[in-house]
Amino acid sequence: MSIPDSQWVLVAMHVGFIVVSSVLLAIGPRYITSAEVGLLVLLESVLAPILAWIVVGEDPGSYALVGGAVVVGALAVSNLVALRRRRPRAARQGPS
């Protein structure tokens, strides 16, 4: 396998992203629910075409952008609902 000298930076960035994401996926369920982790994994499907658009100049197309907006919207609604459910419970318990 031969990698051109100009591509080593992209290869190193790819390896870095994989390592960081794997570590975060491993420790994430300690702090948030597994359902939230599953939803956050969907962000990879949204961010990968956007990253390719920015770095390589590949056009993701309108369907990819609309689908990404749906996923991000679902994540936003899910997180807002989760935050609203946690607030009253914290307020009922009072200060420790």
C-alpha cells in the first residue's frame, strides 16, 4: 500500500478521529444513557459527508443535507426532552 506524501496528514487525522471516537464511545455510557449514546452515534452519518464536503470538496447532495437535518433535529428534541425530565427531579430533591 502506497500513500502519497501529500495524503499523510489526512491519514493521521483519520486515525486520530477513530481513536478519539472509540474512546468516547467506550466511556460515554458511564455518563449518559445507552439510548443517548446510540443517538449520538448517528451523528457520524451526518458529520462524515459534511467533513468530506469541507476537506475534499465532495458535494453531499440535497438528500444528504435534508437527512442530516432530520437526524440533528431528532437529537435536539431527544436531548431537550431528557433535560426537561431531569430538571424537576433535581428540583424536588432540593440541595444536598
